[in-house]
Amino acid sequence: MTKPEIRTLRDAAPLAALAHPFRARMMDALKVDGPSTASMLAARTGQAVGNASHHLKVLAEAGLVEEAPELARDRRERWWRLVSAGTRWSSVDLADDPAAATAAREAEALQLRRQVERITGWLANRDTDPEWEDAAFANQNWMRLSPAELQQVAEETIALYRRWSDREVPDDGVEREPVLVVARGFPCQP
């Protein structure tokens, strides 16, 4: 099943759901591994199955995941998948809803903390595999842009990431690992 394009969030419920660390991990696991059961997600994240099941229901109520009944082998097995390929939000869209604006700030702060933790973990262990160490990269560029130009850079960057993320992985015997690629663009002074 092809997931719809990136969904724009405009209310508090899905943003609040994303602001929870375990739910954010589950969303990442569903993105990387595809549809999964609560048991699979619990094993992947080191959580209890009941906890995973509860948080899947919260994500479903927020419209971020849905059941995938066609994957079940029997009536007791429940599979879950992401509703969309990704999410985004704009503080401008949320200005009239203080609860949504607060949830958005919390979700973004959590996302940044998780990115920093992952980058720090990589830097502490990068010498364990020279091939990955040679392939990994960091990129930082200063640009002079208008808001419209920054939006264009964002759209082009997101399109590039989506092309690689959504591609059919070749069945060529090459071992592939999940890879996190992070980019941010914002006005800033040196």
C-alpha cells in the first residue's frame, strides 16, 4: 500500500501524540521496518507489549497509524502501519490554537533531542565500522536566502530524502542498515 504524501498537522491531538518519546520511537520503527504488530514493536523498542499496544491506540486515535488487517494471519493478530509518509506543521497554522502550538513546540523539541542523542551516540561509536565511518557525513552551509528561497531549499531537500526513502530497495545481496539523515534550515547569525 502506498502511503499518502506528507500530512500537515493542524490540531493538538496528533502533535501531542508525537511529543511522547516512546510514541515517537514507535513511529520511527514503523517508518524503518514497515507494518508491525505490538509485539514486534515492543521487542524492537525494549518495551512491554501492553505498553506498545496502548501507545498504538493513542497514535491511532490521533490519526497517525492505522490497522492493517490484511496482514493478520488470524483474528487475534493486529498489524499497524503509518497513515502517511511523514508529518509536518507550521507555527503560523497553529497560532490560533495555543494547545496545538504548545504540542508542536514539545514535539519539535523532542525530535531535536532525539537527533542530538543519535548523533552523539554515532560519534561515540563511529570507529567500530570503518566502512560506515567513511560513508557517514555532516553538512553545514551558510546561505543568503529569502523566506521563499529557504522554502524552496526545504522542498528540494525533502524531495531528495523522499526519493531515497521511498525507493524500492534492490534485491542485490548488499546489506543495508537504517540510516538517519538530518537537515535543518533556519535564519541564524554566525
